[in-house]
Amino acid sequence: MSWTAEQMCQRAAREVLDGYCVGLGYGVAPRVLQRVEAGRQFWWIDGMHVARPCQGGDRPPRQAGEVRLTPMEGLQLVRGGRLDLLFIRAEQVSEQGDLVMTDATGADIDRLAAARRVVVLMQHCRPDGSARIVAQCEGPLLGAGVVSRIITELGVIDVTPRGLLLVELAAGVSLGEISGRTGVALMLMLDDLPGRRNVADAATPG
């Protein structure tokens, strides 16, 4: 078993905190924001840099007020370092947090460079079964060392100075499955995994 696309959106929505300024990269479904906890207030900067105040629990997310920032004001917000969280897709992510994305837009590049925290949403493997999470990315990088967290259908992985840290498994996914489909060793937070002690260990890829 693994998370469905809907469950991945629900898990991603938990990353949005009250008062956050949030961006969605090209191809990331807006329903991520539609799954934000009810009543939670946040700003959404869309692909045209228009910033809208939103409220969790609305489908689709609605304006919480009449205020709306223009594209120029939204761009200034991004470049001024006010973008708290960016959700983005990726073709590959390395253990250093490097990111490859072949169809990025100019807005993606602006926001990726400015975001305080970058969360990648993607399928764990390519259609041919090869790993998307690797020791070193192949091809030109969209960003170097920019990724904070990876959410796939198999679980949640953090990028840390020591390497990749597995922090959550999707329901029904085993440690062997996720390590076998990851192209680099994973460190484990065993206190967060069912039935395991509060110690650190490593799982090597299959």
C-alpha cells in the first residue's frame, strides 16, 4: 500500500502554518491548499505572483478578505524573503537537497531562490522503476541545496546536513520497501516508526 494523490495532498497541507506565505510550483495541484486545516489563515502567491489571503477549510481556498496584492507587489514579497513555504515538483532530488526539474517556469525559479522552506511533492520512482531520490542528480540543477523535505506516496523524508532522514512512512509501506526504492541510504527516526526504539540507524538502498 501507499498514499494516494489525495492523501499526499492532505499530508502536504499539514506543512502550512498559520500566517504562512505559500507558493505552488508549476504542476502542483491547488487542492494541497484546499486541504489546509479549517480556520488557518495564510497567503497564497500564485504563478502570476498575485498574492491572496486564504483560509483553510475552503474548497477552493477563498479570499479571507478583499485585499489582494498585485503581481509586482507579490514579486517584491517573494524577492524580499517573505515566502515561507514553496511546494514544487521534481524529476530528481539528491541527498544534498539539489533539485532537477525540466519544465520549470520563471516564477518557479524566482520562488525557489527566495523560499525559506522548499517541500518537494513527487512520485518516489520514475515510470521505469529507477530512483528519483539519489546520491547525485543527473542533468542541470534547478536549485542546489534548496530542498528541505520530500513527500512521496511512500513517506516523508527530510534533507539534513548528515543525509536523508526518514521521518514518516505511509500506511502499509515497509522500511524495506522505501529503502529499496530510494537510491541512497536513509537515516531513521526510529521513535517515529511503529514498534521501534528511539535510536538512530541507517537503511541502505536495495
